[in-house]
Amino acid sequence: MANVPGSVLGRRAAREAVPARAAPPLSPRPAGQPVRGTRHICAALAALTESARRELLTFDDPAAALRQPIPEPILEMAGTCVRTAAERVRTVRQVVPRHALARVTAADLVATARLPGRARLTDAIPFKMIIVDRAVAAVPLDLELLHNGLLLIRDPVVVQALVRAHHAWWDAGEDIGEASAGGTGLPPRLRPVLDALLAGLTDETAAARLGISGRTYSRRVGELLAALGTTSRFRAGAEAARRGWL
């Protein structure tokens, strides 16, 4: 039957004859908002942590900033903001690499140890990060130092992926309170070795004072460092103080 203009079949045929209009391409969604410059970074960090109401998740490596020319306002602002937010919100989960533990002050350690579940140690962290209330995340543009610029991320899919990454590291970590309480004390024969290290004596001088061979002294230094959970003589004193061995 021929199509009759104006009929139902005619209108249907006309629609089918016209090629479907392509849907407009979706505009790419930005990954986040980059922030650069000391003043802008400080303002962004202050606003971020001030907005925290329920949960604060962080990856942090205090040792990463050593020997770095970090502007003083950034150091003060970052530390103050995170501490203030941590005191206010209900859930705080901070993941710190073991090698940075020597940078934790005695006061911070005591405060953390009194609050189980607020900090855990892992062998490493993937990058530095702050997540507030699972709604917004801040990641350094270079993944290590906030003062070089940060990326504010509010995309819910990306933020949720970062939350899952944090949970994986958290689950694999060791509670910092348990780590500090897990030691069994300094073996008596290693006390003179620790004293010699703290005094800054050379191996030869220390071995002579202890009346042992240089090889024996070196072996005991290795035992002491293993007992302290470090491979650095520089960190030995800080770790011994943290454990109450001084």
C-alpha cells in the first residue's frame, strides 16, 4: 500500500528516512582542581580540614620533607590543620611508613598511643593524601610534597577509589600503639652498645672501652638495630627513646 502523506505510515516512513542525529559528545570531567602557590595551598588546606565533620583519612610521610626547602607557612598550616581536624572528627585513620617513625615526636607518640586505631605503620605508602568525609581528597601534584601544589578531587568515583586504596593499606598496617608496646625491652648486654652509639663513639673506641673485639662490637650493633627495628644508627636513639629504653 502506497504511503499517504499525513498518514501514520507516511509519518513513520519519513522518520525512518531521516538519519538519527548523533548524541552530542560528553565533555570530559576534570580529574580535580589544581592548586598552586603558598597562599592558595594554605587556604585550600585550611578549608579542607575545617570542613571535616566525620572522618579523616591520610597517607603521611614526615620524613619526605627532610632537607626540602618547604615554606614555613606550609609546614605550620599543614600540621595545625590536620591536628585540629583529628581532634574534632570521630574517625581518624593515619597511615605512616615505618621509616618515618623517628620523626614522630614523643608528645605526638603518646597522644597517638592513647587513641588506638588512629594511626598504623606500614612498610611504605603509595603517595601523600588527605581525604575528608569521603567527599573530597587532596593529593600532591608530585604525589609527595603538598607545597609543590595539590589536586583537590571531588569526583565521587575517584574519591571512593582512593578510600578503598587507603583501606587496603590500613588493613595491612600495624597499630602504632601496639608497635610501641610490642618490644620486650633492651637486652642488658646491648645497653653499653646503645650508650656508645648515643655518645657518638667510633666503633674502634667503643670496642676498646667495652673490652671486646671490633667484630664482636659490630655484631652487637647489628643486634641492637634489629631489636630497634631499624637499619640506621642515626635513628637508633630516637627509636630507643620511643620505646622507653633511655
